[in-house]
Amino acid sequence: MNLGVRLSAAEFNNSSPAADGGNLIDVEGGAQSPVSMDSFCCFGPSYSQLVGGRSSSSYGKGKNHEGLIKYGFSLVKGKANHPMEDYHVAKFVQIQEHELGLFAIYDGHLGDSVPAYLQKHLFSNILKEEDFWADPNRSISKAYESTDQAILSNSSNLGRGGSTAVTAILINGKRLWVANVGDSRAVLSREGQARQMTTDHEPNTERGSIENKGGFVSNMPGDVPRVNGQLAVSRAFGDKSLKSHLRSDPDIQETDIDNKTEVLVLASDGLWKVMSNQEAVDFARRIKDPLKAAKQLTAEALKRESKDDISCVVVRFRGVANQSMSRCFSLTRTTNWCFRSTFKRSGLRSRITDLEDGTVMHCWVPKTRKDSKPDLLLIHGLGANALWQWGDVIQHFVPYFNVYVPDLVFFGESYTTRPERTESFQAQCLMRVMEAHSVKKFSLVGLSYGGFVGYSMAAQFMEAVERVVICCAGVCMEEKDLIEGVFAVSDLEEAGRILVPRSPGKLRELVGYAFFRPPPVGLIPSCFLADFIDAMCGEYVEEKRDLIRAIPKDRKLSNIPKLTQPTLIIWGEHDRVFPLGLGHRLKRHLGDNAHLTVVKNTGHAFNVEKPKEFIKRLKSFLIDLQPPPGSPVSIRSK
């Protein structure tokens, strides 16, 4: 393939360096890096400084200039008693009018000097080949061989170890070249089907070549075939003592990237030992954020007791063949940007808390917490993340409270690899987030599904939760209600398809159930509705539906704890998702400790239909001086 451009060695070496400076990278802007040898090293300008000094884990993300191709990476040290030996490259660079995506995993053995050298030099050697643009295959092969020779020549400094490698070069987002030596692997997903782009170079597979060079393959010691009983791969960089029996020439594949191409996963054998190709791409496909996908893949490998270092790069493609369509105006992205700006102007900042059990929680927290203010937790429902649910509300409460607005698990940037799906687990995760931010006592507002979570928090952590607001959440429902005709939709599977819609038709149906006077969604073009669905409902679809399935399971009124905190219950008069009767049932269950207030002429989404009245009632309960709920002077009379 001739791209009609030449990059001379002088041009390449005269490019200014660009070090990423550290093992935690978060490149959201997608800025193009100038090309130099140092610019390919994701950990700074000198690999020798890294030996013995690397973190046990690292992660980061970025995207190309158009923002249509995004990547994320995650590296986790294994349980072996030696320093981290996996290295990576993940970035986009601009060479004249061409954009290159460069991705690699280097899995070292007997030390980390060789993979660190590859991280610094292999891509630069490939791009310095004179014929790279005219014949990428030949240039990649030549650079692999010349880089291996340089490693062997410098073995007195680099040591006796070696490394596998898998590299991927994406040119202008349209053509992909993948090469590898060893058992690090690249897998491409197209229309949900996994395609392995590399060859696992195992000693048994290449026994003939090894024996022809005077070597042998043995399963001793252990039960894994090894070259001369030592190395479990038949091709690698370095390994000077075995090099006469090893190869370092790569297998190379190339393919077009079209609008059916979804994700590319590169990983070391620490992942592939415990996960199939299809499993890996299935994980990566269902998570829109490639960083979250990469982190979840490494977490899943740990969960499956992989002992080796685990490194993973996930590249996500989004309709590269239809770039003109992707450049169209997106109302969802614009609204999301506006809500983020509102949160920031309100004095909140975005923070991630790793609970270190496979769960990562995102929460908007005060930039500066003031001890003179009480603390308030706002918990969203199934229909939106934290930004969309509370974007129009927070400005009314930040003058009075230190406000915390989390994403529940499987929403926004929060996720878990754990199997729990109950509101009790969600509540425990939120409590750990509050504790991480040194919040000891707080009031909370839970809307719809967030009301289930908030109720569970108040029941589990009575000393921490001071006042409770439950909004249109059928906390007192029972499993038998599903068969007794209490709900408009009694089939849980159908409810899941409506509440977590995947088509414009289902989204219109959801709006019809949620509003007393629905907005005219029938007049909104399907492309706008599909844009919203892609942004808000595209990730963790089955996990969210599992949350719905878990709500009524074995649920009985007699098993629901009674809250001791002052509690306000707010309900839409014509709620079709959780009928008003459930609000009255909850009031009876809690007794004089709770007050039920009904918003007239609204449905389940009363907070959207009558936002001023919603905010007024919240303020009256949370801020104004008032007697406790159930006293003769009620909120309504005030």
C-alpha cells in the first residue's frame, strides 16, 4: 500500500521529544504528539530509570484527533516475586498529513530491561525504515529483526532476559497492521465476532524449527512445553543464551477498519491464560469507555486467579467509515457538556474512588468542603446518570450543603466486576465513597431506583444518615405484587427492555409510562433518540436489567426494615411505574416518622414535569425550620 509520503531518518530524529511523564496517563484531549523515539515511551525518557522502580499498576486513556477512535490501557503486576515485567505503548501521533495509532504490549521475562527497551525503540525503528509507507509489512519485519540484533549486541547492559511483543499500527484510522513474536496476542471484534490477529508462538507448534537449529522441546520441569526446558515461547526478543534456537521474525496480518469494526484488544498472556478471545471482546464491546473495559478485563483476569503480570490495551472504533455522520450535531453530547459545566460552576469536581475489590465509584464532590455546612447525598435513578438526574437541582442546594452526587454502579464511570446486583450492595458502595471523603453524617435524597438504594443506606447506616427523602420508589413492594396486577408492566423482562431501552420505540414507550403528560417524543427524529440511547443506555445493559430483576426477588413487607430517621416521601399522583398505592403503603409502614406528599397532575417523572414544586418540597424538608414529619404542622400546611 503506497500512501505517497516518505519520512526520512533526519526528519524523524529531529522531532521534538514528548514524554508522558509517569505511569498514570489520562489524555482526554486527544492531542497529537510530535514523533521522536522518546515519544513512544509511556513512562519517560530513560528506560534504565524504570528498572525496579515501577508501580504495581498503571492505567490511562486517550483518543485520536477526530475523537472517533478511543483507547484505554490497564497494567497490573502479577503475584510472582519479581518487579513488573509488562510494558505498553498506546498513543496517536501525527506525521505530516497522516495520523498513526501505535499500540503495543511487551511481556518480559528474566527482568524488565528488554521490554523497556522495546517500549522506547521498536516503533521508532519501524517508522525509520525507508520503505515503511510503501511496504509496511516488510518494514515491520526488518525493524523487528534489527531491534533484536541491537538488544543482543547490548546484552551486557540489558541482561540475559527477553520479551514477547505484539504491536498494532493504525494508519489514518482505516488500515491496521498487527505483528507479534511470542504469546502476547491481539484480537479484533467485527460485528461481535472475535478474530485473532496474531499467532501464538508455542514450542510444540514450532518444534521442527527449534530442533533443526540444534535445540529441543521439553515439558520438564513442569507441564508446559519449553525451548531447551527453559522458555515457554518459540519466538522472542533477546534471550541471548537461547537465541541460536529461537526466532524473532514476526507474524504479520493486516486488515481494513470499517463501520463493522468494534474493538481491538491487545494483551499479555496473563489475560489469555484465563480468558478466551470471544470472552475478551465480549467484555470490551459492552463497555463504551475503553479505559473501563481495559480495567475490567485485568480485574476479571485477577478474579480468575491469573498469576502472571496482566497488561491490556483496548482500542474502540466508532463508525470510522461513517465519519461524516459522526460529526453531526449531538444534542446528548451538548447537554452532557452543559451539565458538566453546571456541576463545575456549582463548586463540584469529579472524583474516582477505587474500592479495591473490583469496584470503582465515580462521584461529584465539593472542591472545598466546609465544616459549617451539613452534607447532602443525591442518588439518581435508572433513567440517567448523576449529571442528567441532578443537573438542574444542585445549584439550589450547594449554598446550604456540601453536596455529593455519585454515579451508581453500572452508571456513568462507576462499575464492578463483583456479581452483586442488589440495592444493598449499591448502598454499601456509596457508604464507602462517603467514608473515603471523610463524611460521617449526611442527609440523602433517592429518586426512583435511587430511592431503593437510599432506603437501604438509611437502614444499614442509621448513625450516618440523618434525614431521608424517598421519591417515587416502590420500596414497600412485594414479589407477589407482580402477579396481582399492581404494575402496568408485570413481566420483569419486558420491564427491563422498557426501563433500559435499546431502540427509539422502547424509549418512546418509557416516556409514555414515566410522564403524566408526555412530551411529543413521537415528533422527535429517531436519530436524536438513538443518540441519547447510545450515550445513556449503551453500557452495562444486561447488568442494569439485572438490577431490575433483583428488586422484587424474595421481597416481603415484613422483611423491610423501618427507618428511624425523619423521612419525606414524594410521589407523582399518576405514577404508572410505581403506583401511588405503594407510597401510601410505605407511609403506613413507617408510621408517624414519615410524611407523604403527593405532586398533583404528574407521573413517575414528577421532578421533570414540575421541577419548581419538587425543589420547593425538598427545600422545605431539608432546609427550612420545621417540626418533624408527622407533627400537626405538616409540610403541606406550611
